[in-house]
Amino acid sequence: MGVLPKPTAHGPALVLRVWPCRETSVIASLLTRDHGFVKVLARGVRQPGSRLRPLVEPGRLIEAEFSLDAERDLQFLRGGNVELDPMSGEPTLEKSAFLQGALELIDRCGPLDEGDERTGTADLFAVCEQFVRVLSSSSCRGPALLFFAFEWELLARHGMAPEIESCISCGTQLAELTGATLWFSPGEGGVLCEDCSRRGSAGKRPLGATALGYLRNLSRLGLAQNLDEPLPRAMRREIGSALHHFLGYHLPAYRLPRALELLRRPRTVPVTAPVPDNQGNLKET
């Protein structure tokens, strides 16, 4: 009596997260194009010379071969090859932080379409693959703007993109409000004109014309926009804060990626010179 072969899956995947298992193995969380989110056990990967080790680095696009047993929550990684390592070219702290931040968002927010998980995750994989490939490009000098475009794509594919062409309350076209003060409201779902903002909206914050222009580019061009120039720090703070609060309001599983903490400026503590007291002993002022 022959033994039936165990089912195996092949296909592209993005490595999201890895954690150790026992002495020499790891468990990796993958987003695959054809099978959605999959957790795999990579046996012996922490031993010297393991052929699976290159396949379990977070952020890498790989061609993976793994078991596909419907009765198991944890599959076995059997082989594959690395298609793209985004940190192999010109790695910087910014690129690394935004890559890890994107991986955290993907792992936490899950499939896009609960009604058809395969379609939803295939769409999500396409967005993630484009993000990693653009981030890997030597011409990408604006990784912050790329990350914001990625966040916008997540919202758009969840059907939750902010309304930024007209006032979300009265419908007035924002292009007609030259010189007016605009407000960004996560609770309302987009931009409010000055008159509508007076009626009250929790969590609203002012939105400058330059930031609104960047948001419009995010909505129209997404990951395909020009990323040749870095985003000024003040603008990065304004856009990032708006999107952060919007994501937190509309995606319950969202939280600010821990990797982005690496990009915050350290707080400086003023140092005062010691002065002598009446006995000539030095003390801090």
C-alpha cells in the first residue's frame, strides 16, 4: 500500500516576524500571495550552515516551499530561495525603521477582506511587495513618504481612506477654501472646513495646505509617487500624526509601530556646571 504524498505549497511570500522555538529552530510568520497568512516552523535554522536561515529574515521577499496541512496551525518550512533583501543595498536607519514598521502593521492588521480572505490577502501581498521593492530602490530617498503612502494604501483597501477633496461635513470643495483654516478629524473621517469644525469634533487637529497637498498625492499616486527627495521633519511630523490618529480610530488592532521609536530625537537634558559651596565643595546647581 503506497503512502500518499503530503501536500506542499510553493509561492512568493513576505517574512513578517520571527521568534525562537526550542534550541535551534524558529517560527516565522509569512504573508503569502496564494495562501494568506501562514506560520511555519523552520527546523534547525539556528545551526551553522542551515540552508533555511536566509529564508527567515524579516522584510525579505522569498519564494517559499512549505507543508500545507489544513489540520495544522503550524506548517513546516521545507525550502525556497530569497527573491529580494531590501537591506542588501544601501541600508539606513530610516529605511530599516520604516520597513520594520510596515511589517508590524501588516502582521497586526490582518487580511483586508474578511468575506474572501484569499482575495484580500492577495491584494495585500501586492501592496506589500510594491512597498518593499520601492524601498529597496537606490532612488528612494523619501522612505517616510513611502511609508505614509503604504499606510494610505492599507486604509484605502479597507475602504477607510480619509476624505480630503471636500469637507466631510458640508461637502464644500476644499479647492474653493483658499486661505481658510482646515482641520483633520479622524472621528468625522477626513477634513473639515473652518465653519464645520466649530461644531466640535473629538481629536481634530489643524491641517496646513502643504500637508493637504501631500495627502492628495498619497490618494492619487500611492506608492508610485516621486520619492527622490526626503520629507522635511516638520512635514513628516504633521502628516504622520494625522495618519497615526486616523489609523488608531478606524483600525482597532492598530498601534504605532515600535520600530518608529528609533526615529524620534532623544530628549536633551541641560547640564549645569558644578559650583563650590561655602566650604569649597563642588555641587550640582
